[in-house]
Amino acid sequence: MTERRIAVISGGLSNPSSTRMLADKLAAETVKQLAERDIEASVDVIELRDFAHDITNNMLTGFAPANLETAINTVYSADALIAVTPIFSTSYSGLFKSFIDVLDPDALTGKPVLIGANAGTARHSLAIDYAIRPLFAYLHAEAVSTGVFAASSDWGGGADEVAPLGKRVEKGARELAEAIARKDAATTSDPFDPANYLGEGRSFGHLLGGLAGE
């Protein structure tokens, strides 16, 4: 059976971060839900803070440095995406949005996505539906119905007015696993990988003579 691949985007700025903690919980539960359906899955986590300078350079020049290009291709070739961002000023973080902006606008078409977000208080939970979900709808991705929000109180066991975080994680992961199971596995050959039409190990930057060693 072909292994399914899940790309995880974590937009947290600190290390460690509650954004990464939520991303890891969603990924682990999705793998568990897929295993219950006799589907193996692997997970690739992309910490956006590690690519902050490269993302900025990509936006300024139009070309992704090699490490960022690898991360982008990981997203393109995955069977599904888990995207988690902290909420700043009632919306997704600038770093998270900048990474989305450097992706090919057609690359996420039809890709199942599980949205996650975290903030200090639960009053920011609606940001998933009024800010993040429309972003993925614009890209024609297939975001599952349940978005998982975590407030600071969720990590301390003090959330009384909403379902416990574990139950929300389980519901979102189950929906993503069901969406993955309904689709054929992504092809190993990534149509968005420049290596497929420029040659292995090469990028558009090589064509312009912009990389050392050419």
C-alpha cells in the first residue's frame, strides 16, 4: 500500500511554541486515524521561523533559496496539509501569510487541509472561519469542516466552555484522515518540482546564474 505523506506548516515564532505543540498533536492524531483505516502515513514538519529570511528573499526576488524550495516542494507533493498559525491582531501571522504567498496559487487545488490556530484567549477562535478558511478556499484547497483552535487555557486544563482540546483534535484529525482516504495517493513525481523539467538539483535560480558554483 502506498504511504501517504502529510506536510505540516507550523507558523509559531518562539521555540518551543504552543503553535508547534498543536501542530504535533494534530499530526499524531491524523496518523493514528489513518492507521485505524490501514493506511500508513509519514509526516514532514516545516517550521516557518527557520525559513523567515528565505521567505522574505523569495518575495523580493521571486526565487526561492534551495532550502525553502525543498520545503515548498514538500507541501506541493504531500497528500494533505496541516496548517497551524498563531493569531496576531485577530488574524493569521504575517510569516504564515508570507509563506502562503510564495506558493504557486494552483498548487493546493483539491488538497485536503486541516486548519489549526492558537492564541491567548478563546475569543480569537473565530479567526479560523473569518480569516484562515477563506484563504485556503481562495486557493481551492479542501479544508475539512473542523478547524482546531487552542487557547492558553487549553494547555492548562482550564477550558470549561468549549470541548476539551483533545476531543477537538480528534474530530479534526478524523475528518482529515477521511478526506485522505477518499483520494488516491499523491504521485512521487511532483509536477511543481523544477527538477522534473530543469534537471535534478537545479532551480530557476541556476538559470539566472544566481547560485554559487555555477
